[in-house]
Amino acid sequence: MVNIKILGAGCVNCRRLEAILVKLVDENKIEAHIEKVTDFDEIVKYPILGTPGLVINEKLVSAGRIPSLTELLNWLNGA
């Protein structure tokens, strides 16, 4: 199972990234747990300067942008 964390306070891009990930995981039948992390104390444990942040299996893979579908799928399949 892939553990995914979306880091952010709930901004538009954070919600957009979550929606994209939910759809991608469902369409590709990837067994995953998606968690939204909105607590500032938890977010600052990762080296990000901007949100949304994306953590896959405790590895920060993206911050401050919405990755492309290709990038997301590659990260999920590589996890």
C-alpha cells in the first residue's frame, strides 16, 4: 500500500491536488491511503517552502506546485 500525504492548510491547489490523486489512484487501481495534513506543526517537519506538498511513503516528492499526471503516476508506480 502506498501512503500519500498532501501537506497544506486547505488552499485551492491543495484541494485540487487531492482530487487529482483520488481520481488517479482510483483509475489505476493503486492501493493507497491518502491523508490531508493541515496541522502546521506536522507540515514543518518536511522541508517545504510552499504548499501543496506531496509526500509518498514518507518521501517528499513535490512542494509548491501541482505535479503533472505523468509525474504523479511515475511516483505512485515507483513507490
